[in-house]
Amino acid sequence: MALVYRSGPAVEPVSLAEAKAHLRLETSSDDALVTSLIITSRLHIEASLGLALTAQEWTLVLDAWPATGVVNIPMRPVSAVSAVRVRAADGSPVVVDPGTYVFEGAGIPPRLVPLGGAWPQPERATSGIEIDFTAGFGTTAASVPEPVRHALKLLVAHWYEHRDPIEIGDPATRIPAAVSALLAPYAVVRL
């Protein structure tokens, strides 16, 4: 299984102006750094929680269908599945009829369920199944839940203040507890 990033978000969950206001920066001398920290903080939150904050295009690539037939999409929230394809022996894509499966985006994890029992089988042994989907809370920064946006601003501030090279595992590298607390409701509990 692989996730392929096809298209990034059009907007970040926190703008440069919002981050600078949070940091109380009035000059533009650190704009490039703050912009980089916004992106880095978003990517950290997304990777840590299996979330997409603002709308992004992804492809899930599988070798074979799960034994249960139910395909769990390892990212959330997913707003749409735009295409499901299987690969023919020559590598050409064959689009699966959208009427033969149902997308359940509200669950955790979001999933695809075949109607009538079985998926069409790919003719390639590896990477023969591709599922294109859109993940994210929405297309605007305002669509991202406010606790997540605030955690992102706190993380930007933390990394803005701790720029020196330090060893991983050093207490100064730890994510502030307030960030973790704000993000806790969005974490998936694994048993």
C-alpha cells in the first residue's frame, strides 16, 4: 500500500498574517521562515494524526483488494472518491464503475465497500489498484477546526523560538503539551 500525493492544498490552515500576529512580528524579515514553519507544522500535524487539513488530492495504491473487500482509506477526512482503477496486464487503467461500490466517508477510517460482493481483479501483480480521493476539512482555512488551527500556531511559535540545532530526544525538541492537548480529540485511538 502506498499513498501518492497528487496535489497539495491551495491554502494553508493558517495564513502568514495570522502566524505573524500570533508571534507578534511586525517586520517582514522572517516571512520566509514563518511561511516554512507553517508548512512544516501542517505536515507534522497531518502525519501525526493521519489527517489532511485543507483539501488535497491523493491516490491510494494497492497490490490487491483486502480479504474482507472493504478498503480502508488511511487518511481523513475524505470528502470524495473521484476514481477507482485497476490495471490491465499491459498497465493500462480500467475505471471501476462507481455504481459497483459505495463510499462511506463519515466513518473512521473512511472506506469503500463493494456492492454485490467483489471487486474486479487487477491483472498486474503489484500496484494494480488505484483509488483517487480528496481529503481535507475543506478548501478554506476557516474549514479547519479552530483547535487544530490554534495548535498549528502554537507549533509555529515553538519552532520559531527553538531554531538552534539540538539533539532529537532532548527535552527542548518535544512538542509542547498544549499542542498535544488541542490535537487529542482528532487522534484515532488504537487498541
